[in-house]
Amino acid sequence: MARPTPLSGFPEWLPEGRLVEQHVLDVLRRTFELHGFVGIETRAVEPLDQLLRKGETSKEVYVLGRLQAEAGAAPDRAGTLGLHFDLTVPFARYVLENAGHLAFPFRRYQIQKAWRGERPQDGRFREFVQADIDVVGAGTLPYHYEVELPLVMAEALGALRDIGVPPVRVLVNNRKVAEGFYRGIGLTDVDAVLRSIDKLDKIGADAVAGLLVAEAGASDVQARACLELAAISGSDESVIDHVRTLAVDHGAAHELLDEGLEELGALIRAAALRAPGVVVADLKIARGLDYYTGSVYETVLVGHEQLGSICSGGRYDTLASDGANTYPGVGLSIGVSRLVSRLISRGLVTTTRSVPSAVLVAVSNEDDRGRSDAVAAALRSRGIPVEVAPSAAKFGKQIRHADRRGIPFVWFVGEDEQAADQVKDIRSGEQVEADAGTWTPDDSDLWPRVVPA
């Protein structure tokens, strides 16, 4: 069989990388649950018409079909299933289907794979893991959740600092501020303006100004005003004053602008107390998706800004609605695969070993393998991860096998029932008598750990 060719965009971590990913997921899950979020999992597929209902690009959706189609079956978009490309649409459907069984406000976290048929590049994959949190209300949802959610995410990502994850900056804006300002200066195609502003980091201010004129119907003066608003940023309430001054200069008075500034100011004040320096108001954050209606968030790794946002989201009021009932919410999504790929590729973290086993029980001869198995069973019953040597080779060879796998201890069973067992720390060479019913390795050796490189 020829050597297989890797599939671009479908990451497969080596054991060390998988340990890193599992540690990240464990920390996120623990933090989410500390804040009362309950875990759910949705199906991998959704009807294609539902996946595309918010205008997403169909070429990015993987369609699910049987290799042998039903005889005479005609293509039907409404009946076609596609793999979900994020967790937002499946969650909205889940809320609508199960509303009668959920207690609102419903606090959920969801950690799952998603699939998107885009061009693979640094930090972008066709198959990837996301970790989402949302709070959804029935009919209404108080603004304070828009303050809480980014602070929960900041705490979750901050809890990874001890393994070498760089600090993060949570960049926040409020769509009411943007929409109120745009309408105040006379622009009515707000979605077109937001889509253009969302491209600032990719194409630059001059190109965005051209888009605003060509696609949003802006004059040169209006385009410059939009770019001036997008240039405002800061981590204290001076940002609010700066926006108000700009609005006065351009005659952009609008009640929606005032409402958005009140909300953005509340978020900045809370963040200054609970996560000082972590949350930054950045008025160019637009999040081009049209279902966001209030706060919007993007999160970058400090020193790795070129990677793009590793966590984003916002407030939505109409994403989950069946016509009679509306379920507004606010949520954020961490690109776990994007984060883990950066940690691995840049050598930011490492692991103390690549296997769970803390002990290798040596086998003196195959006839005595049962005694080694009994020791391993006794250690495992006390929560110590153990494996038994694959063969009764010379002890030196068995020790080298343990060393290659990163196993720190080798256990030697006594030659007879009267002789004591011994355990050897193959890193230091220290060897001591041991009993399988009482001996325990140090906590730092019990399980593999993820540590800064």
C-alpha cells in the first residue's frame, strides 16, 4: 500500500498535541460549568436551506449524500443535508425544538467539531473544534448578559496562562453605536457599511473608503466619518466621550447611538473591575453577520494578532424565532483548533510525557506475566495509570522501552513471594522497595501535564 497523502485542512494531532487539546478543552469546560453553563451536543447535519438562510456562501458547505442515491431522486435543496459549519445555526434550531423542555434564561456550552469548505491556511481548517457558550432568553434577555459573557470567556482563556498560552485581548463594540452613528450621518444601508468596515484589517482604510462609496452609497465625507469612528479604541470610558465628540462634529445625533453608548460604557466599566486591561473597546469591530444586534466581540492572542480572532460572537435578537416566539441571546465561540494549532506550531507549550502511563511493570519471564498483571491491576485500582511490558526482554531493554515512551517508573516484581517488589525512577536511577497497595508517585508524575515550553 502506498504511503497515504495527508488531507489539507483536516488536522490530526500527534499524542502530545492531543494532550494539549484535551487540556484546553478540560479547562474551558470546567470554567463554563463554574459559571452555570450546561453542556449539550447537537447533530452534525442540518437541512441545507437552514444552513444557508443567513446568506452564508454555499461553496463552503459540505453536503451529505449517499453514495448510491435513491432511484429517480431529484436534487432538492430543502431536503438536502449539510454538515454544520459552526454551532450557531444548530443551537438556534435546538432551542426552537426543545423550548418547552428548557428553563430560560438557558445557559449552554457546546464543544463539537464543525466543517467548512474554505481554503486551508494558518489557523483555518476544513474540520475543526469549536467551544461555544450562549445565554438565551424567552422573549427578552437583559443587557447584563452582554457584560457577563465576554468576562466568562476572558476568565476561561486566562485560566490557560499557566501552561504558556499568551494573554488575550477581548475587543468589543456595540452594533447600536455603529448603526446609530451611520444613520445619524445619513447612511441607510447599514449592513453594507458594516460589511465594508469588517474588512479594515484585511484591505486597509483606503480600500474600505472605496467600498463605502461604491457599495454603501456613502459620500467621501461620510466615508471618512465612518473610518474616524472605526479608528477609536481604548480600555476606559474616554472611548465613550471620544465617540460623542465625533458624533457632534459630524451632526450624527441619533437615539440608537445614545443607547449603544450607554451599553458599551456599562461593559467597559464592569470589565475594568473584573478583567482590567483585558477588555478593550474597538469601534472597528463590526462582525459582518447581519444577525448581531447589540454587543459584538473578537478576541486576539497578544503577540499573535496576525492569527486573527480566536474567539468571537455577539448579541442576537432574532436568530432563534419561530414567528410566534423569539429567543434572543448572546454568545461567543472559541476556535479551539485555531488556538491549539498556534500553541503547537510555535512551540509555546509542551507535555511532560506523551502517554498516560506513569509505571511500566516489567516482566521477568512469560510464565510469570500473571504476577506482573496482578501488580498492574492493584496499582490501577488505586488510580495509577500503568502498562505491562510488551515482552520478557532483558530488563535493560524494558527500561529503554519505558524511556522511549516517557514512562518515569519501572516496577520490578520480586523473584518469589518472599522477595519485595522494587520500583525504579529511570530519570534519577533511584530504586526503592515498593508495595502495590501503598506506593504512589508524586502528583506531578501521576498523569502527563501540559506545561510552558
